[in-house]
Amino acid sequence: MKSSVCRVIAVANQKGGVGKTTTCVNLAASLAATNRRVLLVDIDPQGNATMGSGIDKYHLERSIYDVLIGEAAVAEASLEVGNAGYWLLPADADLTAAEVKLMDQLAREQRLRRALQPVRDRYDYILIDCPPALNILTLNALVAADGVIIPMQCEYYALEGLTALLRTIEDVRISVNEKLVVDGLVRTMFDARNNLGIDVSEQLTEHFGDQVYRTVIPRNIRLAEAPSHGCAVLHYDKTSRGALAYLALAGELIRNETRAPPAVERSA
């Protein structure tokens, strides 16, 4: 059964290489496979979610840049992603210029929220792929979002920077977006043969409890190969461990809709 209320989720972690874009693209495809209406918003100037969805970021007529500076509506700039079943608001390097233009604008942190408002009733989920930095683009995503998913790689420096991110989320909630919550932490690139990975995974579960998704995303060659083919792993190899893991995460996300997330601690 489809969700009756749109949920906007920012996928964020200022640490790079933890699987934000992989999670966004594959979660979008997996939610779409359950007949949810999904919009994936790429708000990273690198445009990896755009390319990973099979859209050429070098030949865009309109992008999220045009939306943020007020020259296009979300509906005008969004593209349907082939047979993947979701829509994409693409990004390219022009987005870096938007950061500069927004600095002198009033309510600059609310541009994305206001732009998404007219299309919220068209979707069950809007996923936002954030850049690996706590900048004005990430701030726009957090202000627009109802919840945040934080991908965490199970490695030695996994918790590095998490305190700053949680503090930023709390500050946004207090100052401008009181509904914002952390939906959960998802463990990515997990290798069960690695003792350190197992230790870090246990630390995350011990510290954050139910806020750590039960689903663990494994290291998987098919998952790593899929972006070069411009598609989610579900459409590259639907029987792979990576595809099954993201389908499980989508199911967990849907089931958790009725569960109010507990408060997040400020430090890790």
C-alpha cells in the first residue's frame, strides 16, 4: 500500500566515500520497485547521483541550479529515469555557482524547501543526495527534510565528524525545522570477514541502539559496478547481495514510517 504522506529524506554525512550516493540511487530504485512514487534530488555539484541514474550531467537543459536560483520549478527540471521507476532532479558543476549566489540572498537556506512544496503531493518519498560537506547546499537539504539517513562505513574513522553532523541537525531542528529527526544510521560497505568492521558495527549499535538500521549493506562487486552502467544495482543484477540489501533497507524504511524515531544524542 502506498504512503499517503510524502516523506522528504536527506542522505547526509560530511565524510566522503561512505556510500551516500550509492544509498540514494539504490534506495530510490528499491522504493520505486515497491510502487512508491519517488523523486531523487541531487544537490551535490559532483552530480554522481545524476550520472549513476543514467543521466548525462554534461548535457542538462535544466538542473537543481536553476531551481535554487529561481529560474525553474522542480517539475520543469525533473527527469524520468528510464525504466527505474523514479524521477530525478539532476545536478552538475553549475551548482557550485549557486552556493556563491545564495550567500547574499534572504532565507537562502529555505530555497529547496520552498521549491519542493508544490510537488510534495506527487511523491511518497523525496530523497536528497547531499554533498560531503556541511555547506549551504547541505543546509538547504536539512531544512527541506523531514528526516535524515546517515550512511556509516564500518571502519576506524567511522565516527569522525558525526558529532558535528548531529549538532548541525539539532541546530537546524531548533532554529528553522522543528520536525527534523534522524531516521537512522545505515552501515555500508560491510565486510563480515573484517574484525574491525564487526567491532565498529557493534559500537554503532551499542551507542545508537534502534537508530541503527537492521539492514547492513555489504561490500559487493555488483553494487560497485552498477554506477558505471548508469543504473541502480537492482536493474544491473537484481539477484546480487547489494540489490537484495537495498530492497531490505527500503522495506525497513517503509515499516518504520509509523514508528517515531527516538531523540539523537549530540555526541558519538
